[in-house]
Amino acid sequence: MNVRRLIPSTALAGAVALGLVSLSACSGTSDAADKAGAGKLDVVASFYPMQFLAERIGGNNVSVQTLTEPGTEPHDLELKPRQIAELGDADVILFLKGVQPAVDKAIEQAGVKHTVDAATLTKLEDHGSSEDHDHAGESTEEHAGHADESKDEHADEPKGEHADEHGHESEAGGDPHIWLDPVKYAEVAKGVGAALKKADPAHAADYQKNTDALVKQLGELDTAFEQGLKNTATRTFITTHSAFGYLAERYKLDQEGIQGLDPESEPSPARIKELQATAKEEKVTTVFFETLASDKTAKTLAKDTGLKTDVLDPLEGITDRSKGDDYMEVMQANLTALKKALGAK
């Protein structure tokens, strides 16, 4: 991921101090009173996929704030001193380690008891490197086995708070885009539900009900993808950002990324030439780009190879350019785009 904007720990410490001063000078008593009056669990989500889970599972019992405003490229997020300071006031923090290095560091220093790293709630895998291009769709059986492993005696526990007890450590260099696989996202949803129940036992029944409903909906989404992509003219798709490794693996597709896991990296001339050959050999029809990053490279490759372009949204944020108002709607739009590009029968 992009680590160029990682905030040094010394700068973070100073920012926290500055943020605390500004908070105390800006009607902090009134803010605390408002929070207490609301009587809701204060949840801070790092970016949209975590925000969606918090809102859907928390329902009316939580107040959710996101660190990443709509339209902001999550990997490039720079936290303001006030945001860093307010992290320590959260009841629950929900994040995905590896996506936003600056956020990871700030959360580590916040010291909030109920801090949930979604990367510990499922198994991370490696996708997106040049060595992986030929293997994106080969490990579906292994991938399904990982889901079975999660259904053990700890399935209802908030693993994100005790990853060391269960052996679910975030793997260095692992692809963090787990939310684009509905099955993995459902695993994370269960862990988030368990964490909210632990943080707010009085509303445990509500959190469980909402978790069950969301997991069921994600299961239906998984079925829609499986059936919709079962028979296609080609299994290969080209995308600027290699965010769809888990999705490709789940549904036996072959993702060919132009820029790798980092949406800001530049492809080499050799990689462009390789993609042109792949497009011809695999009968690729479309080059996909995303809404929060430049589409210049995708359009150039498409023009040079006579291909079409379309949006395949990695769902790192919802804006007025998104093809839907939430995760479910955008994922359905992604399915429609893939079916058209792959020649689904």
C-alpha cells in the first residue's frame, strides 16, 4: 500500500497534544454532554467498508463517525490533530490494518479498549504482484477452506480484540481488500457484531439480529456472483487497481492489474506490453477503472488495444459518482459490469 504519507510517531504525539488543547478550548463540556445525552455507542470507522459494517450492525444503538470523508482516496488520508485526539474518546474503533498506515499508527496510540482490526477476523492472502497474475483464480478450494476454518469454537468472539489468542495475525504484505469478497466480508461482519456485543452488552440481542440479517444478505450476494459469473466467454478482466484478488479467487476469475495493489503506482512499459498480449489472447473486452483514482492509464491502454472502458468500484468510498448508495448496491453494479465485460451467458 502507499506508505509515503505515514505520520512519524513524534509528529503524532505532538498532534495528539495539540488536538487535546483545541478540544478543551472548544466547548468540550458541551460535546461530552451531547454524547451522554444521546446514549449511543460511539464508534469510529477508518473508512467506508468499516463504516458500512458499523452502521448496519450497530443500527440505532450506535453513533458512527468515519475518519475518511467521501471522495477522499483512503490510502492518502492525513489525519487532522482533532481527529487524532478524538480517537481516544471512542467506545469502539473499527479499522483494517494495512490500508491506511497513518490511521494504523494513530489508532495504536489511542489505546481504546474495544479496538477491532478487521484484518484479524479472516485470513489475508497475497494478491496483485506480478508473480500472482497467473494464480488469481486457482485457489478457490483453499479459499473456501479458510471460511470453514473460521467456524470454530471462537466464531462468536470479537477476534479483533484478541487476535493473539486465536492465531489470526494480520499478515505483513497481505492484500487487505477483503470486503470485495462477500464471504470474507461476512466473516468480518460476525467479528464486528461480536465486538459490539462485548462493548455494549445491553443491546447484544439487537447486534446479533442485525449481524444475522447482514450475513444473510451477503450470502445472497455471494450466490448472485457465483451464478452470474458461472458461465462466461472469458474469465479474465483487466483493472487499474488490483483490488479484486479475493473476488477473482472466489469466483474463479483471473484479475490482471495494471498498477498493482497501490492505485498510484505506475506500470512499466513491459507490463503494458504484457497486458496488450493478454487482452488479445484471453479475448478481453474491457479495461476497468475506479472512481477515486485517475482513469488515464486505463483509457490509454483501452485505446491502444481497441477495448472498452467501464467502472469496477473497489468500494473504498461512496460518492455521487458511485453506481449505488451503499455497499450492496455498488457490488450489484460491479456484478453487472463484470457480466457484461466477461460475456456472461
